[in-house]
Amino acid sequence: MITFLHNRARTTLTDIDPDTTVLNWLRGPAGCTGTKEGCASGDCGACTVVVGEPQHGKMVWKTANSCLMLVSQLQGKQLLTVEDLAQGNQLHPAQQTLADNHGSQCGFCTPGIVMSMFALQKNAPGADRHSIEQHLGGNLCRCTGYRPIIEAAQALCQAPDDDQFQANSAAIAQQLAQITGEENDDEENDATTELAGGNHRCLLPKDITSLARLYQQYPQAHLLAGGTDLALQITQFYRQLPLLISLNHVKELSAITVTDSMITLGATARLSDIGHQLQSYIPAFSEMLTRFASCQVRNQATLAGNLANASPIGDGAPMLLALGASLSLQCGEQQRELPLDDFFLDYRKTALAPGEFIRAIHIPRVTVSPSFQAWKVSKRREDDISTVFGAFNLHHDQGVITSARLAFGGMAAVPARALACESELCAKPLSETTLAAACSALDKDFSPMSDFRGTKDYRLQVAKNLLRRYFMSQLQGSDLVEVSQYVG
Ligand SMILES: Cc1cc2nc3c(=O)[nH]c(=O)nc-3n(C[C@H](O)[C@H](O)[C@H](O)COP(=O)(O)OP(=O)(O)OC[C@H]3O[C@@H](n4cnc5c(N)ncnc54)[C@H](O)[C@@H]3O)c2cc1C
Ligand code: FES
Ligand code: FES
């Protein structure tokens, strides 16, 4: 059984297949067809809803792709759809502003765009055009009428946010706190909630001990974090996931902590929160996360899920490899620390043992160079997967490189460090000669595959160009001219 607020209505679901997406629940049993299905794969934004959570007694509302969200992820949250915004005949400002600016163009995209605009105004008041594009990048308009949509968003961001949701924020937070309180009362009897239906089960443990025990007991279960990768198994490959174990109610897993020596990212910390919190510690990391998927996906997705799916073109791994990250892993009562260097074994294969899960990701602060940089090359700027991803973490002192960690995605079967290249860089001057040798070493490090995103030669050239760009960013004045003459 799960309980959540559908707008202000307390809603309890029992006997529902936990493989059901929020989109299918909305359009089916809930009879709310305002939310549309375009792609069912997180790419178009037609299904965008807003999910509210209490934070410090007030509500925080963020977008999500309902086609990638499984119903169990609603437990203890507030779900808002396009039907919930207007009050009687009075459109919500997000709707009215879109209509006033001629941005309401078709019935497929508009509900999702309205929901993204609603969350944009709440999370980025006064947003500039760049920020608006980042927030709306996950909403496609196939007729390419973006100008009026962006103008509407600009107008909305200038208007005061004084809608009924803000006015009732504390009351909604209290309603949700009551739901969570009741859930915690049950905890005395049982530390795990369960949602079951259609011979499928989703277990929602509330603490790490229960999670570890359950996953050890059922190592064949699928762990559910943000679901932005896992849900595709259901919506794109029509697979059945008979047993899910959700990580989303284990409070200890969501923390992001920064000490003098370490940055620790809990396994269920969301990418949007990570980006926000790391802004002042590793700005290039945060900046790069804005190129990761879309706002809707970042609000749900986790870095641990990104590592566990072991995609060779995942964006998190190259950055974390370059930053010397390590993982806390747990299986039953056993815990171990593993350098990320040892995590990826082969294509889509990791060092996780059956029943073992990622608890947290650690980034040692001493390893983070102030000149850390990461770049993603993809066919589209917004909401696209990398062709090549390069992350560069060099320390240098008076023009001499004192340490080098470089990692790439899209260059091998796994995200990987460029070890030959690194050894060409260590203890060498930041110069054209060093750059040339380092670029040649990339040929030894990688023999990438050719596919529809890029040929082998293209990928190697891009990797070299990114390294060259990094060198250029580190050098000033005459040195820059010297390097710019290098043709990699
Ligand atoms: C439209 C779209 C765009 C995308 N764009 C990008 C992109 O630009 N860059 C990119 O890198 N990826 C992208 N992705 C892929 C995906 O969003 C990311 O990999 C995301 O970080 C996965 O995290 P999640 O929390 O949603 O994982 P989930 O879907 O919940 O889980 C993914 C896998 O990891 C396992 N898992 C999750 N957490 C743990 C844990 N703590 N321990 C062990 N196993 C675990 C799950 O069982 C599952 O097998 C995109 C996906 C979509 C749908
Ligand atoms: S239906 Fe396209 S993003 Fe969900
Ligand atoms: S608004 Fe739907 S295609 Fe442009």
C-alpha cells in the first residue's frame, strides 16, 4: 500500500502492479488524461508532472517525467498535473501567460510545458534565458515554436509567485508529514512497506538494515532509485520486473555531506540537488550536470544509478574517475570501500556482487584540482547522450604538471581513465610538446567503436581536441598562441 496526495486529495493505492508508471496510472485508473504520452522514454516531456515534497515545513515542487516514474515513487509525495492548476474558470498564471504569449500551440506538448513553467517559476524566479532553456530543455515542441514558449516563460519568471500552492504550502507540507508520520508508526511493526498487484511486488524498506537484509534475501530483485533507466525496461522493452526494492525511503541514503576532506553523495541524492550543492566546491561538475539529460530526469535520477547501469556513455563515471572517487558498498552486514577505478569490469558489468548495493560515492577533496574540467560532445545540446565525454583533473605548479587524472566516456566498453596519456603528462611542462605526446598516447589508451553517434576516428579526434581545449584553458597569453598552433 502507498499513500500520497493527488493535488490535495489523500490517495491510497493497494493492489496495483508496481510496474505501473505514474503516467499509465493517471491516464488509466485515475482518469486524468490531461497528461500526455509522447515517447514513453523520457525524451519529449509531454508527460511532465510536478512532484512536491516537504522541506523544512514548506513545499518544494519539481518536475518529473511521469512515463519514467513508477507509482511506488509517489509514496509520501504530492502529485500535481495540468488538471490541478486552474481554479474554476481562472487559469493558473503558468497557463494564462503561455496563452497570452501565443505559446499554447498543440494539445500534446502544452500540458507538459505548462507543468515545466509552473516549476520554473517556483524554482528559478527571475530566471534568465539560459536558465529558462535549461529548465525547459526536456520539453520538445515538434512544430519548433519555441520563441513564444520562451517569451511566456520569461514573462512568468518576472511575475510574483503568489498562487494557491504557495499560499497553502505549509498546510500541504503538514498533510504530507502526517502521511509520513503514520508510515513511521507502522515501522514499529514493520520496517518495510509493500506494494503488490498482478503477481508483482515492490518492497519499500525504510532503513539501511532492512534494505540490506531484503536485497541479500532477494538478489534477483531490481533496485529502484530514480527509475529513469530502469523504467525503460518496462516502457521500451516491455519487460516485467516482478520484484522491485525501492531505495527511495531509506533516509540515510539521500544525504549529501561535505567535510574538509571529503564530499559524500548518498546513493539516492538526486542529480539536481547534487548540482546545486557542489556548485561552490566543484563548479565544473555542477555545470556539466546541466548537460545531463533534462531537468525532469535530473530531478529524479541519481549518480549511483548512473554508475550501476555501467553505460559506456554515462556522464557521471568519467567525472568521478577523474576525481579519484570511491564507493561505499554494502551486502548484508558486510561493507567495503572500492575505488571507482576497480568498479567497471566490462561492458555493462560491474564489481557489485549479488545482493550488494552502492551506499554512497566519496570524492576526496584533496584530489580535486581547481582546474578540473569536463566536457560532453553530443549531437544535441539539450537532453542528449554523449558521443564522447572527457574529464580532466590536472594539478600543476609553475607550469609543471604535478598530477594527472583523465577519464573518458564513449571511448571504450566501459568509462575509463587514459592511463598512457596520464603518464605522458605527469611531471611534464604544460607545453605544446607535452600536449602532442599526450594526444598520441590517447591512441594507445583507446580503440573506440564506430556507431551511429560517431566513427572510431571521429571519437579519437574529439578526445584529442578536448584535451587540447583543456590545455588552452590552462594557458594564458603567448603560451596559448603556441598551443593553438598544434593540430591534433
Ligand atoms: C531521456 C533520458 C536522458 C538521459 N540522459 C542521460 C545523460 O545525458 N547522461 C547519462 O549519463 N545518462 C542519461 N540517462 C540515463 C539515466 O537517466 C541515468 O543513468 C541516471 O543517472 C540513472 O539513475 P537512476 O537513479 O534513475 O537509476 P535507476 O533507473 O533507478 O537504476 C538504474 C540501474 O542501477 C541500479 N541501481 C540504482 N541504484 C543503485 C544502487 N544504489 N546500488 C546498486 N544498483 C543500483 C538499478 O537497479 C538499475 O539497474 C538518460 C535517460 C533518459 C531516459
Ligand atoms: S512521454 Fe515523452 S517524456 Fe514521457
Ligand atoms: S507545441 Fe506541440 S508541436 Fe509545438
